[in-house]
Amino acid sequence: MTRALQSRRVPARRREAPTLKKPSPVAGGSRAADVAPYALRSEAELRAIAEEVLAHAKSIGANDCAVDVDEGDGLTVNVRKGRIETIEQNRDKGVGVTVFVGDGDDVRRGNASTSDFTSAALRAAVEAAYHIARFTAIDAAAALPEDRWYAREPRELDLFHPWNIEADAAAEIARRAEAAARDPSPLIRNSDGGNVSLPRGRFVAANSRGFVGGHAHSYHSIAVAPIASRPRDGMQRDEWYVSRRDWKDLPSPESVGRYAAERTLARLGARKIDTCTVPVLFEAPLAAGLVGAYVAAASGRSLYRSSSFLIGKLGERVFADHIDVVDDPFVVKGMASGWFDEDGVATKKRTVVEAGVLTGWFLGTYSARKLGLEPTGNGGGAHNLSFTSRLTKPGDDFATMLKKMGTGLVVTELMGQGVNPITGDYSRGASGFWVENGVVAHPVEEVTIAGNLVDMFSRIVAVGADVLTSGSRATGSILIESMTVAGS
């Protein structure tokens, strides 16, 4: 049920969180805020479509069937230098069908989809999936979840807050963000533009074992990317991006723009540094990427394919002994919240790392069966992960983290995909700031940071109280005791 999961979850953008200080939390409204919501089909209507699919699958001889039905719409407006560049309005819908033929250890499955909700198109999709299943290889792990694993008790997680504004109002918000990014300094002469995006939708997932679930969802964002230049320093670009389920929780567009400008101006005068081995502080957005590397290694697909550096480490200490990680699908308005996963399996709040010890994997139904384990309700990925340290104090903001580091490198941008999931070897291009005695000395660019994730995780010295959420992960800045920094 991949489409259903994608409609429910929100992907993380690269720069979701600040480094030095957050934009002021002032909700950005608009003059069109009271317009009625776009007319999506009701949950009952989507359930009726799902029931029609399941009934037809049974009538042609399928042993089992799973279906997801979703519909959504959205508006995205991009402005540059105060002028509208693009307006994108979309209306999407789709039905994904998985048909199972055979039972026990003799199971085959086939998939098909359609964007046409007519009865004829639904029947055609079911029959296509059925015929595909008849000619695929046997795969006992591909069957539907066992009945005892299904989610049966819906939860209201407050995930739908439509921001019903027209294109002109959205463009004005993007202009306000971009203007605020250009105002602070004459050195900001250009911009990659401002952006406002507000998709929303509704989905239903169901199968022939009696499971059915679904909900409406919304997602709203403001982004801006100013460009600064100075004759002796060349050009520098940075960006700022914020996203929320509820548009009323967004910071003001002006605060988004001002922070984007602050980040961009701070990069002017960047230079290389000599190769060294020093402490490295990952600001919160990039720290979320480190957490993502751990999640990928602890996920079922990597484990059953033997492509994870964490294989065999369940029950062992893989992080510093002050680190805890909690997977919580029940966060109200959470970007990765849900009471069931893409297989219909019940989700639950779990501690997956406790005092540095790896205590749980992220398993969907298929990967769990391949490993001879039970699913964890993570078909489709982790939920709202919180990465915390037992040593963190309320006053451990970003400035305090700089003092904890003393002298070293703050990383604010990473380039490349230099992570080996099998060995944990880590090497990526980076830029950021050189820090001396807890104070930023100058910006840095064109360096490479290198290490191994096993060592990096075990050498985490501190996690900041500057906690920010990027997609499904919430963490403060992460300080690692030492890494190799390759410079000039």
C-alpha cells in the first residue's frame, strides 16, 4: 500500500531547521483564510471504492487482496524578485491493488494501479493484478499480515488542517518571505526565490482480511533562498524552509526570510582549512541526517539483504551510553504519525535505543517474515523519532554547544552521498564554520569530513537542547568527539 503511506507521510527537506536562532513563532495568515475547503471525496466514498475492488478480487478467485485509495490536491507558488515565476495546482487520485494467489507457503502476488475510479477501470486493475500474480514467483513472505497484527483501534492524531488560500494570497506570502530575506543587507542582491506549498488529501487502505483505515492529511510550507555577493568573497547561497501540518503553526514569512538572510550572509568569506582531526558539531538539520543513516541501517530491507553495518548488534551498545531513541507514531500533528503502517499493522510507541543499546529494528510485514521476526509497525519507515541525550540540560542551546566543542568544525551543509551502508564508512563534502574557544572564527568551505558511523555514534559527546523536527526525526545538534577533516 505504498501510495497510501506516501500520502500520509511527509518527506523531509534538506534544511528544515535553524543553526543559530529560530524564526519568531508568529503564525502567517492571509486574507483568504476563511475560504471553504476544496471538495475531496469523503472517507465513506473512498471506502466504497475499496470495497468494490475487494469484492471483484474475490469474485475472480483471488485468495486475498489489498487496496489503497487516495485523492489529493495542492497549490505551489514560486516567486523570484517579487514576481510570480510559477503557479502549480494539482488534483491527483489513484487506486493501488495487490492481489494474492495461493496460500500458506505457496503465495504469489501481483500489483496494478489506476487513476480512474469508474467501475470498469477498477475491475480492469484487479484483473491485471490477478494475472500478474499467477505468473510471478512463489514468495511466502509476501502474504498479508496475520490477523493478530492488524490495527483495530483508530486514533485521532489531528493531521488535517487545510489552508484554503488562493494563488494570489499564497504569492503574497512568498513575496513577504523573499522581501524579508533581501532587506537586511545590500549584499543580498539576488534570490532563488520564495515558495509556498500546501498539499492535502485523504486516503483509505483496506484488505480482504477485514482491515480498513484511513484519514485526511495536510502539509504546509514556506521556503526562501537568498543569494549574497561581495567582490572579494564571491557569491554565497543558503536557504530556510519550514513545514507544518497546521498552517497556523507556521512562523511568519518575515521571520523565515530574515533567518535565511542571516544564514546566507554568514557564509561570505568562507575559506578552506588545513587537514586536521577535531571535534565536529552537526547542526540540527544535518544531525537529523545522521539519525536517518541509523534508521536505514536498522530497517528490515537492509537487514534481510545483509547490507547493514548493524547486523548482529541487537542488544549491543551502538551509541554512547547517554543516548536514547524513541519511535512514536502517536504525536499529535506529527509529520510521520499514524495508527497503522502501510501493511495495516498496528503501530506502537517504542524505545529503539536505550542508554546506547540497540533494542529494536524497523520492520514491515515482508521484512519481518524474511528475518523470522514479527513486524514492528514500521512498514514504510520510522515514525516520529526523538533522538535525545541523558546529559542534555535545558540551557544547552547552540551557543552552549559551541562552548562544549571548544575548537573544531560546525557543519551546516553536506554534499555527496558518501555513506557505505554495509561498513558504515562515512565521507562527505562539507561547509560550515571554524570555531575557536567556543566562538565562531570564520566560515569554511570545500572540506571533507570522514569517519565510520560505528565510531561516530559511540563518540557522541552531547546532543543540544536546540531540538528541531525534520520530517520524521527530531534532534538537537550533535557533537562528535573527533573526526578527520580533510582540507587544503
